[in-house]
Amino acid sequence: MTGEGFPEDLPKGDGCGWIWFMKSEPLTKRRVAGVDDPLFLDSLDIYRTSFPVHEQRRIQDFPLAFQDPGFCYEVFLNGEGRVVAMLVTWRREKFVYLEYFAVDASLRGQGAGQRILEELRDAFPHKVILEIDPPEDGISRRRLGFYQRHGFVSNPQFDYIHPPYTDEGEPFPLLLMTHGDLLDEETYRSFVDFHHRHVVAR
């Protein structure tokens, strides 16, 4: 899922790799070790303000996610060491699932989100899968357009329903997007089985 602070589509700069300069300020990627990592705590403000409550994993459920060797929680720091972006992925043999992606308002309009997405896309030659809200309003349609301009295609052939993160929650529809080709039936079923059994496990 992508947060309200989704990245703007701006011209690509000259930098590459996970550390780059934008407007004379470096951004550095760090992998979060667990819920006791200070970087995890520092990223919670972006997390809580970027995603609606029903799309948030409860904080007390994150330790279970961190036990999975394919779970990767990454943050991006500005030159002052402040967390300004977060990227949460689950890495599997046949696909990489992008669960959360958000950029702080201070970096909007600087191309940070675009660069992070490009690095993720280029790092994994196999399929990257992400979810967005159905394109029913201006924000969701712009988000759809952003990903389409970066090589992602929507998969409306599947009526995808995201299960709730809590026992009290309700399932909600999302649109699946993949980089490159459309999802085939086998990969879709594999993704749904993995997602429902492991990603939202409580």
C-alpha cells in the first residue's frame, strides 16, 4: 500500500544507488532490525499519518513480521539523520510484495519517492507487486498514474480483497499492480495464499 504522501513524478536525476544527493542533501537507506530499533520508533509518525487505520498493522503485531527472513523494513534518513521515508517489503522467490511505501511531506516535489521506487524495481528482476486504493477520486487516480508512468500495470481482472489486520476489522478492496507484465493466475493465487497466511497473520 502507498500512503497519502505518495511520491510526485519528477524528472530523474543523475544519482543512483541507495545513497544519493538531492538539493545538496544526502538520503541514506537503513534496514530496521526490529521494533526496539530506534529507527522503527522514529518512522512511526510517517507510518501513522500516511495510512488509514484500517490499512495499518498494529504495532504489537510487527514483532511477528520481523521474524520472517523475507520481511524487510527500511527507512531513509536525511542529512540530519531524520527518517523521511519508509519502505516495507516481503521478499519471496517469485515476487516482492511492497506492503508500505510513504514519503514525508518535507521531501515531496524533490523526486525522492521516484528514486526509491526505481531502486526497488531495478533491484528485483522478478515481479514487484503492490496495492493501491481503487482509482475513484483525484488522489487515487494520480497515484495510479504515477505507478503506470514507472512501468507498473493494474490487474483489474482479479477482484482482490485485502483481509483485515485485526479481528475487529473489515476486509477492503484494493487494486493490485505489478511491474512489467500482468499477473498470471498461478502467481496471483500464490501471492494471495502467502499474503493471507503470512502478511496479515496475527
